[in-house]
Amino acid sequence: MKPIKKQLKTIWWRGKSIGAMYYYGNPSKKLKVVGVTGTNGKTTIATLLYKITTALGYKTGLISTVENIIVDKAYPSIHTTPDSVTLTKLFHEMLEKGCEYVFMEVSSHALDQNRVWGVNFVGGIFTNLTHDHLDYHKTFENYFAAKKKFFQMLPPRAFALTNADNEYGLKMLDGIKTNKFSYGFKPVDNPTDVGRLEGSRRPTSGNLFQGEIKKLDFNGLELLFNDILIKSKLLGKFNAYNLLAVWSACSLLGFDMQKVNKILENIEPPRGRFEHFTSTSGVLVVVDYAHTPDALEKILLAIHEIKPEKGRIISVFGCGGDRDPIKRKIMGSIGATLSDIAIFTSDNPRSEDPDKIIEQMKEGLTSEELKKVKTIPNRHEAIKEAVKIAVRGDIVLCAGKGHEDYQEIKGVKHHFDDVEEFKQLFNY
């Protein structure tokens, strides 16, 4: 887009925001709004914060990819972050219902389009930055700049909480004028620091929330957060990061941390985020929204961590049509490498030919990797095949759609729910 055209669009978007704020009386100024941005983990963190705050007795709002909630009433979500008019209206309705806190996902599209311009955030959380949305942003630098924009717009009294273990985490804090905090599991530059999560050391960051994984298995996680023991039903190292971000944010918001720790012991993940059940035949089924290379890799590694010694990993996934095609080859390689059997299928093909998307997923695979790959474009048939070949001790991962209850093909949305499909086929 040419600079002048971009400037005109910015003026137009900001004009819509100003108009909406004027009409509804700028409701975000009377709310405590915390935004969560990053490639992966936004939904889980925002939803867990909503659940914790609600359990603490506060009236709370949630704006997420899965749903928007005003106190206890849920509404369908069309976009991760609504347009500025819809967003301001949501804030207005939340305020009318007595909400004090709002937790919301802030997407890179929304930041680039100034949808959250003028929102009075009391805090911002950065999860991670990995390959995604380059069909829109064109370059990774543009993608980073969109995320950075969120922290640049935070008011001085707000907190900025970033994942110090992600290579872009501390860069998010460079040059911003707000209260800076970080969280992470990797060892810091302290020779006396031992027993932390394996990985390369990173510079010590001021106001650090430090985590350590004590136990990780199919029963959940046992973690140390600033040397305080935390137990959770959530699974996988990636959820350890989500939990540390949530715990750190609760501390920064001044909540009663003894109560928060107790709530965390029983809290459930959002729908479609490592959602799982075990069939009567002893097969563990995991359904997850993982639709980026990094998310797919993390979920498969998490499954390796809890897999029985003789069990196999059977993955079922595809790549969305009319979206960033560069990641297809990468995701195909990750699935083939980290699965015993990888079934390549359709995600939301939209206007594209599913067979062509699958061929792009297979590009660059070795002959040995191709032996592990089955290609079944019809998602129902792909899931049916996974159920057919799975035996006791196996883990079946169905990735890409998570909470979505539809499949978009040639401009038409058809009802399709991964969890529903598996439960029907397993007679669960």
C-alpha cells in the first residue's frame, strides 16, 4: 500500500474510533482493560484471566477468538479483535453490566488497522512471535512492528509484561514508556542459578517473574513461580508459559495470590486448546487450534512429553486456504517429523483446491518422511482413518481448527466439529 493511501486509511480508522468513543462516552476509561498479543497463547491467557477474576468475585468481560463474554453471558466471536465500533459498544455493555475488568486478545490485524486506538489499557501481555499472517503483513518485520505498536500505545501507568524467553520478547520493551516486567523459564545470567528449565541462558531482565517446571506428565503440571509451588491440570511446556504469564499478570493487578494459586489448581483450558479425552479403547484424543508452525511443533512436543513408551502419535491436520502459503511446507515437515503417522487433510480450504494445499505441505519431505504420511483431503474421512488405525496407548492429535464448529469450503461454511467427530466415531 502506498504511504499516502496508508495514511488516509489510518485517519479513517481513527475517525471511526473517535466517533464510537464519543457516542458511547469512552467506556474503556472506566474499565481495567488488559490486552494480550502474540502469535500463540492469546486465547488461553485471556480466558484464564477471565476465569480467575470471575472466581475471585469480580464482574469481568472477555473478548477472544472463541467468544465474547459479558459477566456470564457469551456471544459468538467473528474476529479475534472486533472493529473499533463493535469493540467500544462491547465495552459500553460491559460497563452497564457492572464489569470492572476486561481481558482481550489484541491481534496484529487490529493493531495495523487501529481498531484498539484510544482504548485505555491498564496492562499488556506479549506471548511470543513466530511465523504467521505474512499473507497480510508481507514481511516479518511488518508483523513485529504491528505487535510492537501495542506496547508503544500503552499509557505510562500501565504494565507491559513480556515473554523474556522468546527472542522478540525483550525487544517489545525497547523504548516504551511504561512499567516493564518479564517472565520466563530459561536460566538467567546468574552462575548460582540452577535447576531451571533447560535452554540457553538469557540476560537478566528487571522485574522478572521466574518459573521452573518440577513435574510434567499427563496428569498436569507442577511449577515453581518465584519459588511458589503451583499445580495445574493443564498439560505441556507451552501451557507452563501461559500459566506463568497469567500468574504474573494477576500479581501485577494486585489480586490475592493465595486465592489465585488455589483457583489455578482446578482451572480448565479454553475449548479447543489441548482439549482431550480418552476413548473406551484406550486412545487419547487431543484437539487443538494449533495452525502455525510454532504452535504445531509445540503441541506435538508436548504430546511426546506425555506419550506412553510404546504408544504412537497420529496427527491429523491441514493448512488454511487463502492464507500464508509459506508456512504449509514448514508445517508439513513438522508433522511428518514429529508424528509416527501424519494424515494431511483439509483445514478451511476456502477458495483454494485442498489437493494443491496438501501437495504444498508435502514439498521437501524425504522418502522416509513420505512413508509416514497419508493424504486424505476430506477431513471427516481423515479423522475416520485416524480412529480406525489407533490402538490402546496411541495419541491422536487433530490440529488446526480447535474450537471452530465449521469448515469453510468455496465460500460456504459447513457444520464441522473435530471433537464431535471423534466422539461419534469412538462412541464416546
